[in-house]
Amino acid sequence: MSPMKVSASAFAIIAASAFSASARDQLQIAGSSTVLPFATIVAEAFGEQGKFKTPVVEGGGSGAGRAALCKGVGEDTIDIADSSSRISQKDIDTCKANGVTDIMEIRIGYDGIVFATDIAGPDFAVEPKDIYEGIGAKVAKDGKLVDNTAKTWADATGKLPAQDILALIPGSKHGTREVFDTKVVLAGCKADGAYDLYKAASTGADDKAKDKDAEKGCYTLRTDGAVVEIDGDYTETLSRLAANKNAMGVFGLSFYENNTDKLKVATVSGIVPSTETIADGTYPVSRPLYMYVKKQHIGVIPGLQEYLDFFVSDDMAGPEGKLVDYGLVADPKLADTQAAVKAGTLMGPLK
Amino acid sequence: MTTLDMTGENAGTGRSKSLFTADKRTAARNAAERRFRAYGVVAITLAILALVWLLISIFSTGLPAFKQTFIDIPVTLDAAVLDKAGHGNPDEMASVSTIGYGKLIAKALSAEIAARGIDTGKMKPRDVAEMISEESAATLRNMVLANPKLLGSTIQFPALANGRIDGYFKGRVTMATAALDKNTSPEKLALADRLVAAGMMQTRLNLGFLTMPDASDQRPEAAGLGVAILGSLYMMFIVLVLALPIGVAASVYLEEFAPKNRWTDLIEVNISNLAAVPSIVYGILGLAIFINFGGLPRSTAIVGGLVLALMTLPRIIIPTRAALKAVPPSIRDAALGVGASRLQTVMHHVLPLAMPGVLTGTIIGLAQALGETAPLLLIGMVAFVRDFPKAPPMGLLDPASALPVQIFNWTQRGDPGFVERASGAIIVLLVFLIVMNTAAIILRRKYERRW
């Protein structure tokens, strides 16, 4: 066959495929990199039963996943968006504008956020207040806001080990950062007293505006090198921590549980993070993980309903399931979720 | 120091010194030359050291990926368990899930350990079963479903060992780290040592690394490059089939037929610019044109191939035009002189003579495309793909992965077992690139003609 013919037939194939777009028989999932390992574990177990093909799972981040979900309805759009934060009204509106009107929200479980240091280092037992006093830009001192100049955790808090402050926190593109900000930084800021001082200093018109200013103040972290934002994955945080033994890193519980030989975890408010303490709510820093499903694809893409049922089944997301082995915190209300998935319940309006 | 000022101290009259004793200025020039040479040597040494360091680190972490620890277990495929209907029909037997097969393997392992009188210490049967990779259940199930005749027989089944056990024999896991590790325990490692002593467990060459598909975070020991290699091959095929003919046709037209005017100048400038456009831009283009507009499926080899073909086109056109230019005009004049048409001149004489250059350019272009990750990020190829794509042409429309993307993917996994696999994949990619570049060099050496 001459080169001309080969390329002509190649074009023919491409042209034909562009129009026929042969029926997709494989689920497509994209979104949060925190949910990604769980989604791949389920996809693998789902595919190896042989009834359906293994779903294709992409990472890319919660926001990117939801944006892809809301692109429209049809085989060239994804079926499920994994998300480590709740969908926003803006996303729902975009979805609606593009014809994605039926979205199911499935809470698959919880993920803990842990503070970990090098395995050889000293033990840490922190409160959100201690973290804030270590990394906040300004702290309360004798009733005044002063620039945070503490060099070691001992300087900052008066009780933690005298280890240099170097906090590796997730960058702002991560869903984890949101939880870290609200549950650790803001809580610590309030406990420290800096929140009230920020509020008192605010020139906002009413109480609401002042609260907003105070929150903004609290979220301002040190810029003198004591805080490093990591935009990559937890593997990057881990390698930074390996390079600098003084650092304290923020990790997801599942990542920590698979690297317990290298990391030492800090207790928060006296509680050791584990799937149990997070499930019963005693460990304070956790967040729910979600899947957002395009219900219009159920019955169109083979295996979607079955995959969802399989994901929330006791064998996977249940307290004894595979995902818990990997570090997911099982949802105590999983039975409700299972029923909702079976019934195909759509998500209600955001509260 | 470098000025050629002839009015200086030594100019003209004062030439009292012999030529053998260097005067001040010559000494300065010689010193400058020696310094320059020293800089060069230092630069090259640094480059070589960096390369050696890179290779040593990649090979030392990556080579273990080609070996894997297996537990050889005699498994009796009990027909009563695996085929309850008793018809030997694979469709009916599919109702037994991998969990059923997992239990069968676990039981066989426990039985074999007991039969050989190996001490399991205080370990429960469940802990012993955790030493086997979860993947082995799926492997066994596929084996039985593909060949129902195996039912009832006892087969020697090489089950993959769990990633941590495997890591122990590769030095990644030690007794000390195992004591801290939630996913394994020193007792398991001690039992693994006894199994090795009994000849049941062995770390040996694992071709599965090249043939098996990707695996999830729970089974790093089973992850392989099969889908990625196949996906990369599909994409290279598409790039070759599209970019080579179009690129050569475009270069021949521009070089031999096109009139020289403002338009062709503009095209020429654009081709040079396109060759320098960052590859991620082609990814955005591919997403917009092929997926959003053309409706091609995401994560597929065809979209990846099309994007890479676009990216490779200018990189083929530029060396092809250079090769055509290098053919002396006398060849053309001679052909035209004996009455050949311009097309005949090009097809019979110019193009064949330029072919070594064209092929070299093409192969180097392909090698670049093979290692490209950025554009594939945007078209959904950085994905967990476990099913092998079908044979072409329809398989081009199936989801696939690619080698560089698989490396990227593995470096982000939480389980430490993926570090060695990412480095192993880099070795595979390097081998592919070296083979391609060597082919280009051989072609050039063998067929290139100088006039």
C-alpha cells in the first residue's frame, strides 16, 4: 500500500470515528486527587469481575472534575466527578445551563487531615491554637496584635518541642487547604485571640463586614519562609519532609496510613487520628468526600448504576471494606447513601 | 586584554626578548586560552557527572521493578466451589467473584505451609493470606475462565507476593520499618524468610512489568506498563501515518514547486514558529478541536496521536526541507535535461536522495513525541486505564495510557512501591528513545551522501 493510501485510509477512519462516535462502554470518572486512589481501587475491583469494563479514572482536582461534569450530556462527557469539597452553586448553575439537570450527590465517606513530622523527630501534641501561633502572620500578645517572629514551636506556643517552625501546607488549588483553613487556622486564630483583635481593628461597616475582615486577617500566614505551600501531591510534601527533617507536613489520613514507617503523626487536641476517631467525630480535622453523578447517563453508559452500587456497598465503602483498609473513614450513615443510590435520588438544593 | 593595540609596550622597537620567552601579552593570551579550556573541561565534567548521577539514581531505584517476589502455591481448582452448576461453562462460572478465588488461594497457601511444617508463629490465617497480592485472585480467575478444563486439577500457581513483602527482598522494607508500618509486620517478614528458605517464595524476573496493565494503590506489585506501551505504540503509529506523508508533501511542495512570494514566506516563518510552540499549547488545541468540536472520545490513543501528529509536523518539515535543499541542483538539472517532468524529477531523484535526512528527521520527531507528556494531560490521558485497547483500527478509539504519562501518574501514588515502578518505567522509556535515536544515527551514517 502506498503512503498516500495509508494516510487516506487513516483520514477515513478518523472522519468515520468523528461522526459515528461508537457507543462508549466504559465509565469515565475525573476529579479530586484525594478521591483518586479510592476510585481506582473500586474501579479495579469492579472491572476484574468481568461483567463491565474497568472505568477510566482521571485525577486533575475537584474543581476540574466538576467543570468536566458540567460540560454537557452525552458520551463525550464524563459520568462522575470525584470531589473533596462540596459542589458550589456556581457549578450547579453551569451544569444546568449545559443541560446537566439531574445530579446525584453521593457522600462516600470521610478523609482526615493529619499533621505529621519525620519519624525520628520528637512527638507533637498540638491544638489548632498551637498551629496558628506557629504559622499565623500576626498573633495576639498582651492584648495586642504583633508580627509572628517565633523561630521554634517552643517559642511560639511555650509547650511544643523546640523544633524550627517549617510547615508544609497544601496549596490553594487543593480541596484540603479549604478544610485546613477553616478547621485549623480559623479555629486556632479564634482560640489565640487574634480573631477578636483583627475584628476590633477592622473598619468594616457592620458586624458582618468586620467578621469577614477578621477571617481574612486570620488566613494571612507567615511569609518569612516558615510556611511553604505545596501545590503538588502529598508525595511532594513527603519528599520535602525527607529533605528537611524539621518540617511538619499536612497529609491526608490515607496517605499517612500508607507511609507510617516514615511519618510520625501529631495528635490534635489529644486525639490520635485514625479511621475510628474520625468516624466518631472526636478527631476535629476531617471532611466528607463526594461523588457527583450525571444521572442522565444511567441506562445510557453501561455499568454506571452497578458501579455506584458497588462503590457504596459494604465490601468497599463499609466499615470493614477495602477502602477503609486504604484509609477512607467509613460514613456512619452509609446505609442511607446505599438506599439513595439504589433509588437514584437527586441532590437537593444546597443549604 | 584582547585588544590588538599595536602601540603598547612591545610594539615596534622594544622587541628585546626571544620568541621562546613569552612576553607579557602572549602570556596573558595563553593564560586566557588555558582558562577557557579549563572552563570547557569543567562544564563537560559537570554535565557528565549530572548524567551519571541521574542514570545511577534511576537505575538503582528502577531495576528492581523488573523483578518481583512470587509465592509458588499448588492450588487445587475445586469444581464444587468454582463451578457450582457443573457445566464447565465460563459464563456460569463467572458468577464466582475474585473474592471466592482469593479465599481458594489463601486456603491453598495455609495448607501448603502446614504440609511443609513451616512455623507461622502467632499469625492468624488472615494475616498469612495478606502476604499474597490481591491481584493473584484476578489472575487465577481469568486463567480458569479462559480454560475451564483446568477445573478439578491441581496447578502450581505463581502468586504475586504483597508489595511490602516484595519490598523486603528489595531492601525497601526492613524489620525496623515494618514494626512501624501499618500494612505489614515483622512477623510477616520473618515468615517470608522461612518461605524463601523452604523454596516456596522467590524473587525472580517479572515480565509482567512490561505486559500487565496499571494497578490501583493497593497493589503496586501488580502494576505494569502493558497498556502504556500499547498506547504509546498506537500513538506513534498515528503520528507516523499522518505526520510523515503530510510533512513530506508539504516540504516537497514548498521546496520544489511553490512560487517564492509573500505567502510562502509567511508560511515558512509560521512553520519555524510552530516548531518552537510549547507542546502544552497543542494539548489545548486538541481538547478544543478533537474532543469538544470533533466529538472524539477522551483518553483515547486517536486524540493523543492526532495532537502529537500536529506537534510533530513542523519538526518533520524543517529537517525534510533541509534535506531537500542539500540535494545539489545538478541532479535536478540533469533530470530535467533528459526530459523528466518536475514531478518525475522530484519523485525519482530528489526525494530518494533526500530520504536519509527525511527519515532521520522523522525518527527524531517521533522520539520527541514519544516522550511528550504535557499535551496529553489536557486530553484526559493521565488516567487510570486498566483494560487493554482493542486491535487497531477500532482500538484507537479505546481509552489508553502512554509511557511518559504513566511515569507521571506513578510518581503521584501514595504507596512507596510505586517509586521503583516509576523509575522502572523511565528505564523502559529511555531504552525506547535510545533505540530510536540509534536507528536515526545508523540511517544517517549508512545512507547519507555528501556532494
